Amino acid sequence: MRMLNKARGRRLLMIAVGLLLLWTAAALILNAFRSNMVFFFSPSQLAAGEGPRDKAFRLGGMVERGSLRRAPDGLGASFILTDTVNRVQVVYRGMLPDLFGEGQGAIAFGRMGGNGIFAAEEVLAKHDEVYMPPEVAASLKLAEAAQKGGAR
């Protein structure tokens, strides 16, 4: 009888250790996902104060026509991203994608500065004439609907 209790105790201990290891692995994975999660915001959401102040995030919209200013050395640019309702000035240091241009959809990854200018670390452009990032398309539709609703 004593032998049976000892074996049962070991089995229970192994199950408890296995569950503890499983819980620890799940907690580490979820923490890694949370720290690497990057949110997408539109210019209207930033104007409403929804954007983070201390974290990097993605800002998406259309590059406003006439707003693109390239640096003389070709390694930087400033431009305005808009969702047709609000606009955000973006500065970027680096090579812009080949498909980047005015009137095109773009997503910039970076941080909002205290001066109201978005400092981008990375800029992504749409893939071809037909494709637009889903986030940009959705935010443009929302902004257009809000604009029509306010014009009544």
C-alpha cells in the first residue's frame, strides 16, 4: 500500500511540473506577442488622440499630392499622409520604396514627435495599381463616411 501511494505521489508531482512548464511557456509566448504587437492608426484617429505617445505604431493613408519633398542626397523625404479628412506630416530618413509616390497608399512605421510630426523608421508602399493595404482602405472608407455624414 505504501508503495502505491509513493508511485501516485510521483505521478502527481510529474503532472504538476508538466503543467507548470506548460503555463510558463504559454506566458512567455503571450508576453512576446504583446511586446511585438504594432497597431495601425489613421490620421483621423491621431487627431482624435487615439495614438500612443510612447510606443511605435503604424500610420497609414494616402500620400497627399504636392506634399512630397525629397532630401537633396536622396536618402530622406518629408510628406503628408491623409485619410481625406485629417493630415499628418511625416519625416523619413532612408530609401523610399520604388512604388512610393504622391496619390498612392502608404504605411509608415515610427513614433509621433512632440511637435506633431511623425518620425518614420520604415515606409511601405502599395504593391501595384490595384492593391491597397486593407488597413488604409478601411480607414479611407471610414473617413469618407464621416465626411459625408458631417456635410449634411
